[in-house]
Amino acid sequence: MTAVIVLFIAFLLNFYTSRQLIDQANKVNHTTDVLNNLEFLISYIKDGETGVRGYLLVNDEIFLKPYYDSHANADSVLRTLKYLTAGDDLQQLRLDSIKTLINRRYALLAYGINAFRENNHIVPDSVKSKAYEGLAIMDSIRAIVKGMQLRETVIMQTPSKKIGSYSSILRVINTTSLVIAIFIAIYSIITYNRENKLKEEANKKADDYRMELETRVEQLNRLNKELIELKSMEKFTSTGRIARTIAHEVRNPLTNISLASEQLKNEIPVNEETSILLGMIERNSGRINQLITELLNSTKFAQLEYSKVSINTILDDALNLAKDRFDLNGIKLIKNYTNDICDITVDVEKIKIAFLNIIVNAIEAVEPGKGLIRITTINDRNECIVTISDNGKGMNDETLSRLFEPYFTNKQKGTGLGLTHTQNIILNHKGSILVESTLNKGTTFTITLYFD
């Protein structure tokens, strides 16, 4: 800003000084024009006299051409001088006197030409006597012209002095501006280097802080993920323990009921009514036993049959099992599989069931004809990550928090054990399953399985 202000001030001073210099130069040029035109005026009169003199000496009309031209040129110069000296009354009066004298001089020259012709081309004495009068007129013209030149010279001295002064001022301004500009440039370079160094140091510190922050955030995310997995495992373990307790407490009286039913069949007469009642007892006892078995199977660690296979292949097999559902509901499928090798050692059939449960839930969550399901696989160091996303109706926070609980479901015909069984399979493989959902926007399941 200092440089801009200084240069702007210097520009204004330069502009003002230059304008004054031009004005004074114009005045000097004006005076020079007056002096030059006065010289032209004397020269044209002399040309006229010379032409008449040559005509009288050699009696040749060709010498009269300068005489005729000079008179017209003298009149033109007089008009120019009148214009140039407009506003100077003294010079205007002098020009009027010169004009009168010039007219008299050219009248004498014309008289000499006519007298010479009338006297058979011999110069008469009258012409000779008129020559002295012409000489006096020329002396008068020269005297007046000299006075005008002297006045113009005096007038020119003032702008000439001002031109010198303004030129000196202009040099001082330019020199000062140059020195200031050099000083500011040096100061700016020093300041820039210093500030650039400070900026680099600040950027380095900021980069260090950012890297440290990113490391801390990454550690926090990892710990948060581990905490979620730990809570999920703890919840799953707790659910399994409760399920086993319920199974134990229910199956003992259920066994007694079944034994009593068998005993009644053997001891009482069987008729239509007793047959119906005993059949109801047997069917419901069997149904309760089946539910308890399913609950135990969905919450206990199972025996796994491991084999090494690509995660992409397992997903494609699960999608083939659900292909009819995709076609019937007009659901669009987008697969973004990693090209990196993502082979994992798992129980293929159980993992396929886990993926199929999630895919079926996604199909049932989206609107037919408008549904979109996206499946992505990523190979991240020692982790094989699968995300299954849909654009369905999503879930609220309460539903999301109870998603893996046994017998919890929002479906009319669901048992509420599908996702519990899915979680059991993933945890049996020492993996993790996380869910993110936004109401009316969709749900994303993230399954992480680890390499050996």
C-alpha cells in the first residue's frame, strides 16, 4: 500500500509538472512562431525588391514572378502574425504600422515598374529618387520588426526559465520516486522472505497438527469401532445366555407336559374331543420346542467348516438365490467389487446365508420399481469389507438399537430371528457387522471379515 500511495503521488506530481512543462513549451513555441514569421515577412519583402531590381536591370519579365508572389506571401504572413499576437495590443499596433509601410513599399515598387515600361524600358530619374524613399520605408519596417522581436524575446524568457525549473523538478521527482521504489522493493523482498519463512513454519506446524489429529481421529474411530463390536459381542453373549436359561426353564416343564400327554393317551378312553385336545397339546408343545431350538441355534457359537474362497463369489451366489426377488420387484442392482484379491477362510454356506438375509431385508425395504441396492467390496490391508446399501424406508433410532434382538421384527410374517442368526454367523467368524440407517433414505450394512 505504501508503494502504491507513493507511486500514485509521484504520478500526480509528474502529471502536473508535465502539464506545466507542456504549457510553457507551447508558449515558447508560440513565441518562436512569431519570430520566424517576422523573419519570413522581411524575407518576402526582400524577394519583391530583388525581383523588381532584376527586372529593371535586365528588362526580363521573369524577374517579376518573385515580386508578385512575395506580395501575397507577405499578406499571408501578416494575417498569421495578427492571429499569433491576438491579445497583445502593442504588437497588434506594430503590425498595423508594418502593413501600412509594406503597402507603401509595394506601391513604390509598382510605380517603378510602370515608369520603367512607360519610358521605353529605361529607368527614369523619378524612379531613382523614389529608391531613397523605399530605403527609408524598409528601415522603418526593420526597426518595427526588431522591436517586435525584442518584445517576443523578453516574453519567451519567462517560460524558458519555467521550463528549466519544471525540468529540474521533474528530474527530482523521478529520482526520488526511483529511490523510494527501490527502497520499497528491497523492503518488500526482505518482508516477503521473512513472512514466507514464517508461513512455511506455520504450515509445517499445521501439517504436523493435522497429521497428529488425523492419527488421533483414526485411533478414536478404531477404538469406537472396537467398542461397538465389543458391545455387540457382549449383547450377543448376554442374549445367548438368556436364551439358554429360557430354553432350560421352558423345556423341563415342556417335557413333563409331553409325558403327561402321552400318559393320558394310554389311560383315558380316546374320543373325538379328547383326541382334538391331546393333539393341540402335542402340536403346541412341538411348536414351543421348535422355537426354543431356533432361538438356541441363532445365539450359540456353531461348528464351522472352513474353506478359502473369494468374497465376491460368495456374494454372487447369494445374489443368484435372490435373483427372482430382484426381477419380480424391478429392483436395480449395482455391484462395485474390488479387483484386489479378497479371499477369506470361512464357512461358505453360513456366510452365504448371512449375506442372503441382509439382501432379502434390503429387497423388502425398498419400493418396487424404484428400489436400488448397491453392494461394494473393499480390500483394506487385512480386512475384507462388504457394504450392502439400499434406498428403502430406513429405520428410526429405536428400531436400529433393537435390530439384532431375538424375535424383534416389524414384519407381519417375520420370526425376528433372521438378523440375530446373521449376527451369530458373522461373530462366529470373528468378524463385525455395523448398521447405519436414516428414516426414509435407506440403510447400509457394513460387514468386516478378517484375513488369516
